[in-house]
Amino acid sequence: MNPSDRLKEFKRRAKMMAADERRAALASEGFRQLVDEAVGYARAAVECGGHCAGPRPRCAPGS
């Protein structure tokens, strides 16, 4: 699963949490890292001409 999909899944799960639990999850270091990875993945896809964003990326994010 690519970082963008993992971020979507994290956010989907957060919606099902109680308010306090959701706030803690969204303020966590793990969430921050996941956002950073997803942004880097998207940036790499743009720099590679978009082919990295498909279901079977041909190059590594950040390359």
C-alpha cells in the first residue's frame, strides 16, 4: 500500500474513534510521519511525470 493510501486508511479509522482518541491519533508522531511520506510520494510522482502514482509504481518515491 502506498503512503497516500495508508494516510486515507488512517483518516478513515480516525473518523470511527471517540473525539479524544481521534485528537490524540491526529497529533501523534506516527500521523505526522505518514503525512510527510504521503507528501513526498506525491511530489515524487509529479517529478517522475505521473507514472509513480499508478497502482504499480515503476520507480521509488524520492528518486
